[in-house]
Amino acid sequence: MTTEVRRDAVGVPHLRADDLLELAWLQGRVTALDRAWQIEHHRWRMEGRTAEYVGADGLAWDRFARQVLLEPTVRRCFERLDAETRTWLTAYVDGVNDALAEGLTGTPEVALLDLGSYAAAPRPWEPWTPLGIFWGIHLVFGTFPSKLFNAHVAERLGTDALALLNAEGVERAEASGSNAWVIGGDRTASGLPLIAGDPHRTIELPGCYQQVGLACPEFDVVGFTFPGVPGVQHFAHTGTVAWGITNAMADYQDLTLESLRHVGTGADGSPVFEARGTGGWEPVRATTETLRLRGGADVTVPVGVTSRGPVVTGLEAEMERAVGDVQASPSGAVPAAYSLRTPTHVEEDLGFSAFLPLLRSRTVADVEAALARWVEPVNSALVADVSGRMRHLVVGRVPERDEIGAVLPVAAWDPRHEWRGYRTGPARDVPDVMVSANDRRSGGGLGIEYATSFRADRIRSLLESPAERGERLTADHCGAIHVDTLNGQADLMRELVGSADVTGDAAAVRSELLAWDGRSDAGSTGAALFAAWRTALVHWFSEHPLLAVLHEPSGHSSLFAAWTDVVTQIGAGWHSMARLGPDHGIEVSKGVRVALERAAAQAGSLTSWGERHWLDPVHALTRSGGAPAVPRDPVGGDKGCVLAAASAPGVTDHCYGGPVARYVWDLGDRDASRWVVPFGASGDARDPHFADQTRAWLAGDLHPVAPLEPLHSDLR
């Protein structure tokens, strides 16, 4: 075979091969060379074997992966795919296996973990491994972890209290922050559409998106992929059609409260259980899994599957209760047992049959037909082609069921949990401009919680400004919008502190906050003071006697801490509590006053927002101290900005989340399109392309997608 690898100035691989399968093999091979540690760690996550290699820090995920049936489910999904897609995936995996040892050998993580022998001869990937990597990334990207916290709140404070934390505008964990927009040719310099956007997620090191060019006689595409997954998925330009997505904020995952009873002992001596359902008691498929723990004894994990799905939390305690031997979790709580139901579990389909049609797409209609096969996560997609046609699609499978299931777990014996087919997301032509920013207008009405409309409204306003000056829009305009730092939370802050009755230093802080221009620039002292006041307010809310019961442990795994920690959740939705608190007996004006006083006490030590809000990516070895060192670069933006560079108010001001990619797709000239990621093309800290895009990312600059001349060719 003849294959060609071209690298641009920042090391992005542009691959060409004689046919589809050669190209898939090449993409797998180059990915193994560029991102070996990252994709191998993701493979371990799919298998539920991270603790075997990294130690106890991997146990919480591994337990979940085994109980949720991650690998068995994606294997069945693979087996149900069409033959061409299975063959394509197998070719990609063959490429990974060809270079995995070479890519792993000598990487800093392998050296730190003393896995040199493993790296020299790693276990081969299976053809379904890419499906497991993709699903492993997105399993906790949906709504079910939030329902754990909702259940915790409802049990202790009643369902009326959910509004304090679940009102419109709450922006939680990884669920929101992304932006995308499409601009019609009547407004652009080229006369053809522009699509731009920036997905916001937890910022990982190496980055969660990989830039790539893929060309063979069938297609020539540039876009982003998840390392370890072939093709391109969420953002791409095929030369004649382009697309980008945001999270549609849809609710497509259900938790069901399970009740088990012990009915005997199996032939192997293990207990046999039944689960209560709408029609009475039903068999439970119960097994055990063994987790190997590096430096420790093996850990036995029970696995239980009801007709609703696998039980993913509280199974051990429920089994002990059923046999009359209830034990509290290490936290002191006895958690409820909940099973997880997702479209992928039910249909044994992860949507990978969409990937090849996406690569082959030439028109908006082609992309729409491909995305009709999409399953999860549910996305809001903007699509445009060289004819000038533009389309908005909400794609993926959202079950039709009683609306209570979108907020809380429903008991298995309550028929309201049952699914009745799937809902259809909207599909509509875009006549001029459309913005999708996790807001209700673009979400298709398939969810409960959306982001506020501020980011979407702000982007629309920024798109109008050039036209008012007689300018036609270009990639430069879109790049500037990506990094806009006007903070939509500033208005509420002004409303709250403007009426605060304070004196002395607190009054001085009040005056400074009211004088702040509302921009969360890295160099802004006003933004730093706002963050200090916001943190103090979050702490005051979390300390309120009426909310004290929420601090009682839920007993759920530490894996779900970001969703079940009270301070984290109040920080994510502090603006909802500020507005609704008085209706629940919380004297918000007192909290605002106390927060001003606390902020005043530390005002002398505050410098700029960037001193508090610096880039703090997550690495697989962060907790063990083995993550590669990266500079503490100051980052502008905040949760309420178009540049939604996230912190966790009340917990940390560090920038742990934000734009994990930026792009502008030009339908007039693909070579004029641009992109950037937070770090680089390589996942190896020794490589010059490990973090050579960070400067551009911080500055709001974008790199051209067009590759340089061939640097080398691989002939095989």
C-alpha cells in the first residue's frame, strides 16, 4: 500500500491513502504514535482495568465500568453494525496495534508507572475498542449523575427545593458552555456560509480532541476526532459541506430505583435475587467481577442487571439489605440502588453507523441523512454547504416517557419509568444566522435544564456589530467572538450588591464591584473581586441551616462527587439560589452582605483574575502527582461568558474546563478555515508538538487547516 503523512506547522497529521481501509489503518497507526498513552489509558477505562496499572485511583471508575457493562455492551453494538463499518473499524484497530508498542515505549507516564515491559508488548486492541472509548467518554456526560443529586435533595428537603438548584440557567459540570453559529453567505466576505464554534468540556491533558486530515479517493476531510476513534465526528469540513455541534442538553438517560429480594442460592453458592417491577418480582442477572489492584489485593465487584438495565450505584448495599446484612458505606450512608437505562443499552447501537456516511457527505442533505443514525450524546448540529444551504438539526435518541423521569429516578414498580419509543428532534432550514449555545431555543425541547440565553444573545449581538459598520464577516470576526469575556453573571451581581446595606471596607468592595466593567479578562482586578465575592456567597449559602441536611453523605461513589457535592452544585447554580432563596426561607440579602464583608477581608491580597484563574488541566495521573508539568497560564473568561472558561465557585477558581477546541469552517475556501486546541497534536510531553498551540489558544488565535508540503511518505 502507499500512504502519505503530512504534518503542518504545529504537527497536525494530514493523511492520504489509496483506499478507505488503508486510510483507516493509517489513522490508527498515526494515532498510536501521537497519542499512545492517552488512548491506551482510555482502553483500560473501557475494560475497567485502570486500577491494575495505575493503582487505587482507578478503582471507582473500574467498579462503574464493570457494573454498567461498558465493554460487553459496546461489543454487542459492534456485532450489530453493518459489515462495512465493522471492517473499517477493524482496519483502524489493526493500525493502532501495529504502532502501539512504538508509541508507548519511553513515554513519561509509562516510565513513571514502570510499565516498560507492558509497553514493549501491549495487549492487542479489539475491534470494538473504539466504541468503548467513545462511550466511556460520554457515559457520565449525560443527565443521570445530576439525578443522583436531585434524589438526594428531594429526599431531604422535598421536591419543591429542587428549584433552588435545578432552575433554568444552571450550568453544570461538563454539560454546558459550548457555542456554535452559522452565518449565511449574504453576510460573509466569501459569499458562502461560515460555521464556527468552540466545544467546552473538562480540559484534559492531552486534549480530548485530535485535529486530523483524512483523504482517499472517496473523500478529503479535515476535522476533529476523539483519539482512539476513527474518522471525524462532531466538527468537520469535507470541502463542500461542514458541520459543528453543541450539547443539546437533552435528557436521554434514566435512573430507576430498584428493590431486590433474596430468593435462594445458586449452584455455585452465590445468592440469587429478584427485582420488583411493574408486573411483580423479576429475575436479576447477578454475577461478580474481579478487579486487579496494583499494589493491593484483588477487589470483588458485584454486577446486577434488571430488566431496566445495570445497577450502577448502591448495588452492594441493596444486596446486603435483601439478605438481612445491611452495612453502611464508608461514608456512613446506605445508598439507594439505581439502575441506568440508556438508548445504547436498550438498542445495542452506539450510532457508529453514522461515521462513514459523514466522511462521504457532500451536501447538507448527506449530513442530515448520516446524523439520522446518531444515538448519543444528543447534539444540536449546524450544517452548511457550498450551495449556501444551512440547516439546524437536533440528533440522537431521546426516550418518550413521563416527564418526572427527566428530573428524578422513578421506582421500578412505578409504570411512569417505562419508555414508549423515541422523541423526534427538530430539523429546520436556517435562513440567515443561527446560534446554538446550550440554550432552550436551540435545544429542541428535549431536556429540562438549559443554559441561560446570555451566551447565545451575546454572540448574535457580536455578529450584528460588523454589519452595522458595513463589514462582511470573516474568520477573524469569528475568532474574536470565541474569546469574548463579557460576563452574563455581572448583572445579577450588580442587582444584589447594589441594594446591600454595608459600611467601611465592605462598602468599598461594593463600590468597586459596581464600577467593574463586567469583563472577566485575565488582567482584571474587578473580575478577581467578583470571583471572591461569589465564592463567599456560595459558602454562605452552603452553610445555611436550612441546607444543612444536604451535607449528609449520599453513599454514592466518589466517581460522582462533581455532581453530588453540595458546595459544587450550589456554586454551579448560585444565581438560581440567589433569585429563589427568599421563597424558601433563605435571607439572600444577608448572604450578599456577609459575602461583601468576607471579600473585603481578602481584598488586599487580590491581584488579577488570571492569578486565580489559571489553566489547570486534568490528567489521568493528576491525583497521584504524575501529570506532566504545564505552566500556570492565566486564562480569561468565566462560566457566564462566551469564553466559558470554567471554574468551580466555592471550590476552586482554577480553570479546569473551557474550550477544548475552536474552529471556523469557511465554505468559500476550505484552506481559509482555521482551528486550534489548548495543547497540541502530540500526547507525549517530550514532543515539541505537545503544547505548542497553547499560546495561540490563550491569545484567541487560530491556525490554518491547510497542511504544508509533504514532510515524508510511508510506503508499505
